[in-house]
Amino acid sequence: MEKKYVRDVMHNGIIACPIETPVAEALALMQSNRIHALALVDGPGYLAGIVSQTDLLRAWKQGSSFDEVINGPVSAIMTRSVVTCMPEMELERAVKLLNSHRIHRLIVVEERNDGRFWPIGVLSMTDLVRTMEAAE
């Protein structure tokens, strides 16, 4: 069986916003693009975190008021330790990462000259299901 790599299945391109973006704007961006999470970037565009619908729910559950959460910056509720992968990673290993971390997506990154990571795409469970369906 031919090996598949993340680059063969991933969604190229990324929908992201700066970490200073108000949660309300980030939520509107997710809704308009019909996605469940956004990559968050710092000033030059390097990966700084991710914000998902789960992060929003967690913030409200932890006692923050709706107004505090929705009007605050995404940096206040984001997940900072993002599980990432490179496009050259074997797909089987990426699936294991998703399962072991119990997450729905990996941010696909490339390393830049200064050693920081630039988001270039997303590998989601939906991408994997589509790939399995196409193989049948």
C-alpha cells in the first residue's frame, strides 16, 4: 500500500486571526467560514495558539460572564500549546497524534529561518474521512 503524507490530504491555506482579535470577531469568522477553530498568529504571522468552540465553552464554564468572554481578546481564552505537524509527516503518524491528544485537527506548519513556525494548512478529521471515502 502506498504511503500517504499529511501534504496529500491536508487543507492548504489557513484561516487565522491575530491574538488581539475580539472573541466576537473570531466567532463571526468561524461562522462565516463554517469552521470550528481558528489559528491565532502574532504580529508577523507566526503560530501563537488556536481558539476553538471548545475554548469558548470552557471560558464560560469557568465562571466568566458571556460579555467578558465575547468582548475580550482571543488570547485570553486560546489554547497556547498547539499540536502541530509538518506536511512531510506520514499520515498514519498524524492520525496517531490526533487520537492520542483527543483532538479534531492538527495545524500544519513549516519552520522558518528563525526557528519559529508558520501555519500553512490544517489536517482535520473531516479531511481524513474524505480520504477514506475516496479510497473506497
